[in-house]
Amino acid sequence: MGNIMVPIAFLIWTPIVFFLYKKLDARLVSVIAYVAGWMFLPCANYDIFLLKNTKSTVIALSILAGTYIFDRERLVNFKFKAVDIPVILWCSANFFSSIVNGLGFYDGISTILYESIKWGLPYVIGRIYFTDTDVLKTLALTIFIGGIIYIPFCWYELIMSPQLHRLTYGFHQHDFVQSLREGGGYRPMVYMTHGLMTSMWMVLASFLGSWLYYCKALPPKILYIPSLYLLLMLIFTSVMMRSSGALSYFFIGLAMLYLSSRFKTSILILILLICPYLYIFARVSGFWDGRNFTDYIAEKFSPARASSLQFRFDNETILIDKAHEGSFFGLGGWNRSRVFDEKGKDISVTDGKWIIVFGVNGVYGLSVFIMMIQFPAILFLLRLKPEIWKTEALSAPAAMTVFIALTMIDNLLNSMDNPIYMVMGGGLIGMLIKNPVTYLNPTGINISDLIEDILTQGTRFIGTPDSRPARFIS
């Protein structure tokens, strides 16, 4: 798949991560590796023995190897605790599906390995490295900078069409037709698997940047440019990508954060957490088919969008019917949960992550998946009162909590897996299980020092005695 740049990119990523471990704080390396790797590595898939070698596995295994070689004590000292049970249950859910459906022990073990690398390792890395508010703020700021870096790439594809992945790696990562927008224009994909994923990435960066700016936790300048200008450019670019779902998460999330901290209540975030259960119950029980909602969209907004949404609902209906034929642990993998006509043609389209999980892993897998996603947010609500969410120290954890709640809602309609979400979740868990007095930076290294290791410490990489690091962040 693709040209020679695909294996080259995968092969050189581990040496790059090792180089960064030698030069930077180990906590910062994992941030850079996940953010930069997710932004620029190819959307390719190589099956090697038990591994599905995707960008997720390359990033995760590179960081794991780097941690073992350069920061082994931190890795060895990590211990699983009761709060980690949801992740463990999800990573092993496919094993039970494989065994119950007669797919064999080998299939079960390979799925455990793949899911552990895809979901478990990002979570563990978050648990190991991002266990105080300052490092979580570093993660949030790095994502914000990643969004800024993506601005020119997005604008190129907004104008020229999604071509960067093809030009770099030799193939389109997704059906080009899906990048065409109603009324003309394109939705950028850049180096991510779908335009929706790219839109969610830009919205995540805008969301974190906006809340950090409101809480006065965003540096005044980045690259000599006022942070407010960069934030406005980022938001404008996100709007121009015309992904209404992602933009709705941006505005709803900011409103929820502001109102929760303003009125000192977490009830609005609880509503976000409850919404997926209500939707899934309504769909699985057959109580609601979505028709009245799409009729409203067609009348008030766009018939084309309404038709697209109803197409999703109709496919969910036939997939739900098929899932009901399975056991408590689902139908297993190998397309067994999909719907085929009498000629053996696949007539089902899976959009939402929840229906994929429900079909493959059944009620058991869907339950532990939702719990894994939502548990960091639930624990945050239990441990920290809303009135302190807008403090500088807790601004990043609060924003991550709300966005995690929103990602489970997004999983109802889309399946856009991003390991950064698991890194954030693992970091929140790692912070919240500690004594509250240790939430604040216990190491004495503040966020500006960590970021300067990337953007201002020229002497780390060019060892001339008289060189002076440029002050990119002030």
C-alpha cells in the first residue's frame, strides 16, 4: 500500500523517538510522539505476525521501547490499580467474543494484543507520565500548537482538495468522494484517515486553546505571535472545514464548561455522560428510528444532511437486528456482525463506533467500552468541584474531561479512534488517584520549561557555546 515513503516513515519513527528521549524530558517525548505521529504518519496497515501495524501501533510501541530503554524506572514502578479495570476489560473483550463464537484461541490472543496496543498503551502512557496538572497543561498546549501547525495544511486542501497524503505516501487514505462538501469545496483530511477525524482534531485544539485562554493559562505569545491571534486563526480554520458535528461539540463543550464553573454545578456534564445510554437504549429497543429528527433537519436546515443522517439510522437498524442474533459477547470479528444479501454482498454500512462494538462484542463489550471512555470524566466530577475548574492549574484537566464526555457522544455517529483521547484519560486517572495536595506540579518543572525544550532550547540540538535560544514563547 502506497509508495516507499510509507515503510520509511514507519521505520524511522522509532529512532526519532529515541533521539527525543535523549534530548528532552521523558514526559514531553510521549506528548510529541503521539501528537506529531498522529498528525503526520501514514494511514497504512501492515499485518505482521500478530500485529496490525498501523500508525497507532508504531507510535505506541516506539514510546514503550523508548520508555523501557531511557526511563525504565518509571515503567517498572507502574502498578495497575482498581481504577484501571475498565481498560483491562475492554482490551480483553474481543478474546471472549472469539472464544464464544468458535474463532479460536489464536484469534482471541491476537485481538487482545492489538486492542492493548491501540487502547491500552496510550492509557498506560498517560497514567505513567501525565499525573499532575502542569504536565496535563503541557499536553493541552502541545495539542493546541499541533492544531496551529495543521492550519496551512488544512488550507491547502481546502483550496486544492485533499491531496497531501497521496502526494506524500502515494495513495488516498479514504474515499475521495466523501471529502466533497455540499455546495462545493472540500473537507481536508491531511494525514488523518477521514475529514471528520481532521475536523475533530482541529476542534480539539481550538477547544483546549479557548478554555486555556479564558483561564489565562495560555502563554501570551507563541513564535512571537500573540496567542489570541493564533487561536482565532485556528477557530476560523475549524469553521471553514464545515463539519457541523465537530463544531457543535466545540460550542457545546465551551458552554458546558463556562456554565458549570459559573453556577458551580456538574449537572450539565452529567447530562453529557447520560446521553449515550439514552440514545443506545432508544435505538436497541426500537423505541426510536430517528425519522422525526431527520425530518426536522430536512425542513429547517439541509435535505442532503437529513438524508445522510437517515441513511445512518437505517443501517443501524439492520445492524442492530443482526447483533440481536449474537450472544452476550457479540458475534465476533471477521465481518460476522455485518449484513449480507442472498448473493453474499455486504449491504450494511457501519458509521458509529457503538454499533460496531455492539455487533462484534455484544452487550458486554459495549458496556465496558463506554465505561472505559467515561470513567476518567466520572472520577473527575467526583473529586473536583466545578467552581475550581476555571483556575489556571485545573483548566486543562477540566477541558479534557468535558471533551472526553463529548467523544462518547461522537462515537454514537462516527468511529474516529484517536489515541490522544486515551492519553488524556490515562493522565486524568493518574492525577485523580493521587492525594489532592499532589495534583499541582510535584517536580518543580513548570510548563514553560517543558515547552521551551522543544521550541526555545536551541543549544540542546546545536551545541555551540555562544548560541542563544530564541524566546519563541513568552
